[in-house]
Amino acid sequence: QVQLVESGGGLVQPGGSLRLSCAASGSIFSINVMAWYRQAPGKQRELVARITTYGIKNYAGSVKGRFTISRDNAKNTVYLQMNSLKPEDTAVYYCNGYPPPSDISDSWGQGTQVTVSS
């Protein structure tokens, strides 16, 4: 089973940018759709963006035009470029395949915390 490690989070002011990375321990080429998810305190995990093996992308309405998902199959890495960040983007961000596995699946990594605050 592929292990996923997210990184790149941090504290940023509103309007700022961050680039998240998701490094996989094995090949992600066979995972047709990779995705970024986020979970804010007290809320359920939600889909942020997804990308197919060949680069077809979809975004949640709340991030469309501000976030860009990409993947490098040779490096087994998925990225999320986040621009024009808003306080409501504050959450722990995770990557995984799409559709997502169950919440109790051990394929979920630790996530990376993104905090948008002045």
C-alpha cells in the first residue's frame, strides 16, 4: 500500500500563498485520480481538488481560480498551489486517491496544517 506524506503547510496572512506537496512511497501512476482534501476544526473532511493520471483537473467551487493541483508521476508527488488564501481555507490538508478511502483507512497520512490569519 502506498504511504502518503504531506508537507508545505504553515501560517500565512490572508492573500498569501503556499505550495503543498504530497510524496508517495510508491508509484502513483496506477492511482487514476489523486486528490487533496481538507478538514477544518469541527467539520467533515471535504474534497478540495482532484487530478487524473493524465492531468484532467476538478476543483471545489470555494477554491476554483485560487488553487492549482498538479502531479508528477515520475516523482510520485502531487502538489497543491494555493494563492489568495482566505481565513476560511484554514484546515489540515490531506492527499489521497479519489474516491477517498474510509476515514479509518490507514492510507491517510498525518496531513499538513494550513493556517490563514493576520
